[in-house]
Amino acid sequence: MLEFEWIWAFFLLPLPLLALLLPSKKQGQEAALRVPSLTTGIEAKSQRKGTKKLSLLLATLAWVALVSATARPQWLGEPVSIPAEGRDLMIAVDLSGSMKIDDMQVNGRQVDRLKMIKFVLSDFIKRRVGDRLGLILFADTAYLQAPLTYDRETVEQLLNESLIGLVGEQTAIGDAIGLAIKRFEARKESNKVLVLLTDGQNTAGNITPEQANELAINNGVTVYTIGVGADKMLVQSFFGNRQVNPSQDLDEGMLTEIATSTGGRYFRARDAESLKQIYATLDELEPIARESKQMRPLQALYFYPLSLALLITILMGLFPLIKQFLLSGRRKEHKDVQKEEQKIKPQETRKEATK
């Protein structure tokens, strides 16, 4: 449906008619100031009755187009319903230096922990139709990459663009939980769920995990913690290959305490498959019913009449030059004809004389 946001702008249409109320120029009255123009002489010769009518018509069309653009025309599409049910999920991803350990496999290829999380979490984000998602990245401290939004593609893109060491090398688990709680404060009717993925223990930040845990309980935030990392890994040494535990720094006790005390659960992701199963379990969270809303796509159309006004203005500026070019061409043809006639006349007079 076509509508104008500033429809009152059409009251400007009769404004040029005010020029008729101006006093006419008296005979013999000279202009106070002469402005030289390239087309002054041309216009003086080409101001015929038909030309004036055409110029007036073009000027009127240009003015109507300008006023129409000022009124800001826009096209409203059909109403689109926003899902009435959904979840508010904040995802916190660890970017500390230990996430570089390549003890994970994706499609038969050895990768580091962050790449595995991106691979599995991307599919989890795509399935969250109707959910509001947010993204927090943390290491030395926590940063909000995306607030709670329905734009899942942007959240996924920001996750894929994250890099290990982007916000430091340590692990601020308490800050990540505290930041999520702060973002949930404006949500009155929300399930307030935080999914936190980490591979270590709290080694940095301004808030301890214990303090963050109390804040989460007091604010009704449910925290689901996921410990990432394999239990066994072969490394090469001087004496040959030996087996080590790459997840020995993972503080499972602290993560379990935070999850259970807030009504959530602690999960252990030792590989990509176990992480997929964890996300399948998270899919069972009950959504919060919200008031149904509708939105209508809006497309601005002002540039169409504005372009028309610009085109007409350019044509009006070029019209006198085109007129003069055509006139000069006709004059040249007329002179050529006169020259030919002058050449023919002496020959005819000679023929008559000989007779």
C-alpha cells in the first residue's frame, strides 16, 4: 500500500503561484543587477509562445515531483507476524588461549576447540526460529558482541568472526555471567537462560564465579554450563608419543555448582557429537509466551520523484542549447542554398547573353 509520511507537504504545491502576486516590471525599467548567463542571448531569441508553454509544463512537473519527494512516499508491505512464543538465550563463548588446543575433530579433521564450537553452535543458532539470541565473548574480561535479537544470521556471523585471544588469554567466567545478568535486567517476562561454554577455570575478571552465581540466583537467571575439551590426547615428545589429559584445568566442580544452583545443568562436551546432543537437550527448554505482534515491511520511494525532478531540470537546462544548435544548423543550410543560387544566376545570365 502506498502512503506518504509527510502528506502535509502537498500544501506547498500552490507556492509558485505567489509569483503572480509580485508587481510586474514597468516599461523602461532597467534591472538593478545583470547576471551574465551562457544562454541569455539564446533564450532571448527562442522565447516563442510554444516554447514558453513547454517550459511552463516542464517546470510544473519538476515542482510536483519535488513536493512528492518531500512528502516521503513509501510502500507498506503485507503484515508479517512475529512469533508469539520463544526463548531468550544468551550464549557466552570462551576465547582464552587454551581454546587453541586442537583436541577436537570435525568431519575427520583435527581442529581446535573454538572451531568445533563454531561448527556445532552455528547449526544450533539456525534452528532457533522465534528465539531471541545474544552473544558474549570472554577471556580477560567479557564483551557483548550481540544483544538479544531475532537476527540469527548476524549472531552467527559475529560468532564465526571471533578469534582466539581477541579479548585476552585468561578466563573471566564471573564477568561473563555478570554481563549476561545485566542484559537480562530489562526483560521482565523472560526465561533468562544463559549457555556458557568454557574449557578452563576462572583466572581473571572483576567478579568471582561465586558472586556471579548469587547474582544469577537473585535475578532468576538459569545458567547451563558446558565444559569443552577431550579427556585424552596424544602428544609427541623426545621419548615418543605419550597420552595426556588436555582438560586437566577444567573446573567441573565450579561449573556444576553454578548450573545446579540456578536451576540449570552442567554438560561435558568431549567431542563434536556430544556437543550436538547437549544442544538437542537445550532445545527442550519451555518457551515463554509473549504478546503477539505484527510488523509491516517498509520501502522508501522518495528517490523516484526526486530523480524525475532532477531529469526534468537537466532537460530544461539543455533545451535552449539544443534549440540554438538546431537553429544554427538551419542557418548554415540556408546560407549554403543562397551560395548555390548565387553561383547559378551568373551562369543563366551568360546563357541568355549568348542567345
